[in-house]
Amino acid sequence: MRFKSGDTLTDSWEEGSHLKEYTYKITGGTGKYENASGEGTYTLEELTETLFGGKYQSTIELP
């Protein structure tokens, strides 16, 4: 993920469940996110047959 400031946040994803909820771990980044850690979930929703949306929820720990 890249922010307007140019800083980045990196993560690694795990397999999703049948509920379309995916977990990920924050593994670092650049700028103010250097050495960041944490975890979160992403929930995928099918809004129409061709349109999808989702919601992120996470905790980011900065050194």
C-alpha cells in the first residue's frame, strides 16, 4: 500500500474463509511505517454480479 506521502506499508495475506474474510499480517514498510507490524482482516462483499466492495480492519504497531 502506498500513501500520498510516498511511504509504503507491506503485508502478507493468508487464505480466505468461506465467509469471504481474509486475514493479513503487516510486515514492514518505508518512511514512518519502517519496521511496522500488526495484523488485520479484509471482508469482501459482492454488491452486484459485477461489483465488489470490502472493508479493512487492522492494528498497526509502529516502532
